[in-house]
Amino acid sequence: MNTPSEPDESGLLDPGLSAVISERRQLINVAYRLLGSVADAEDVVQETYARWYAMSPREQDAIKSPGGWLTKVAGRICLDQLGSARARRETYVGEWIPEPVPDPTEWIGGRPAGRSADPADRVTLDESISMAFLVVLESMTPAERVAFVLHDVFRYSFAEVADIVGRTPAACRQLASSARRRIGASHARATPAARRADLVRDFKQAWEAKDIDALIGLLDPEATALADGGGLVNAVPHPLGGGEQIARYLIAVTGLTRGQTILERTVNGQPGLVFQQDGVTVSVIAFDFADDRITSLWGVRNPEKLRRWTAA
């Protein structure tokens, strides 16, 4: 029996069905930015499609824009989840950091070597998916986050956003404006892409060499570091502040990385580091940069957030 997402025996999808399925990548992209978790985003998309297929063919045919309907439903589910997610994260053991994602060219998902991943399973990696951006989104109210992401990132009109958020277009405009101010307040002077890669490479070499002076030189004096172990593994018990304090902490914990391979990889569209033990990813570090220095480090060690990295 063919599932709704599979072609029929002729190898072709019904045109209407194909149009609905083609929206999956967009829905994953929207839901990931709204929730900061690929697993949660996939659950939202699955629930969205379940609601579509629960309708009769006549009800489906009456919908003029299936893509718009799917986005509206996914947005409403995300809005509901953001409220409950905030409550869950208040009881989360340790600090909570958005789930990091690999570069799509490396995100093979366990498929045989040489086969590219299904485009529908890829999360587009651009500036709006950087860890720094996602962390700022976490500081917003659910309504602000939905309004800002849908309008400023995905270019939905405020009228469309209002239909999802349940407020007037004018209110949604204010929500997006408030969110935009948060983004602007956290925005630092950009560091060129090539220089960001050099900084991460130099950071890796200095850490491996236990060169504390070199580490301090690479870190902004006001740099911050945060780690997420989800209570399952050892993690930084509290945020670290100051380049020197971070450098001394990194040197102190070098024993924890003994026997691990440190790889330079793209993390949420930015240069980052991946730690592997016997081929299994045990830690991912994302960075932010400003004025030729590293300003933020986010280390994720929660195994639940790293499964895709081992597959990659």
C-alpha cells in the first residue's frame, strides 16, 4: 500500500498531492526557527500533515492555497508548543540551548555514502539559523517570535501572520517591531566569513596545545560560554563570563577530551567544532564573533540533540 508521501506504481505523484508534499521543507524550516528543535519541528510537521489527511477530498479541494493552509496550521501548533516549551525549559536540568544542526551537505541522515539527503529533510542554513540568532529568539514571547520569524524571515504578510497568531495585523506589526529591537540590541559588528573560520581553527589549535595565552587572545574580554548537557552528561554548571575565565576553564577540562577527535565543521551555518569519540559525536560547539574576536560559545553535549551529528 502506498503511503501519502510515496509515488504510485507509475512512479508519479498526483499533482495535487505533490504540491502538498513539496511544502514539507518550508514547514521544517519555519518550525525549526520557531521551536529551536529539529525533533519538535518534525513532530509539528507530522501533526500538520495528519490534520491535512484527516480532511475529506472535498474539504481539501476547497482550500485555495494548500501551502498557506499548512503554514497556518503549523504556525498555530508551534505557537501552542512555545508556551508549553517555556514551562518545560524552566524545569530543564542545566542550561537549555537550541538544537544545533549540521551543514546540509554533511547531513546524510545515515544514508549510504554518495547519496545526498532528501532536500525535504534539510534545514536551510543561513544567517537566520545561526545559534546567536536562535538564542535571541528564545528571549522573545511566543507571539513575538512567531510574528517576527514569519514576517521578517519568511516574508509572510502581517495579515497572514494575524490569522495565525490570532491578533490584528497592527498588533502583529508591533510584535515584530519589538522582536526586531531585541535582534538589533544583540547585533554585533560582523566578522568576515573567512576570518570566522580562521578564529575557530586558531581556537582549536590553542586548546589542543593548552596555550592559555593564545586562547585569551582569541576571546573577547567580555565573552560568554554556556553548555547544555540536559542533565545527562557533565556540563558547565553555570554560564561563564570573561575571556580569561573561559580560557582557564577550557584548559582545566582538557582531560575530558582525551581520546576524542576534534573536527572543524559548519554548525548552524557558522564555523564550529565537533567532538567525536569512536565515531560518535559527543559534543558540538557553536560560536559567535565580533571585532575579530570570539564573543560567545555554546557547547551542546545532550545526546538527544546530537543524534543527527553522528549520522552526518
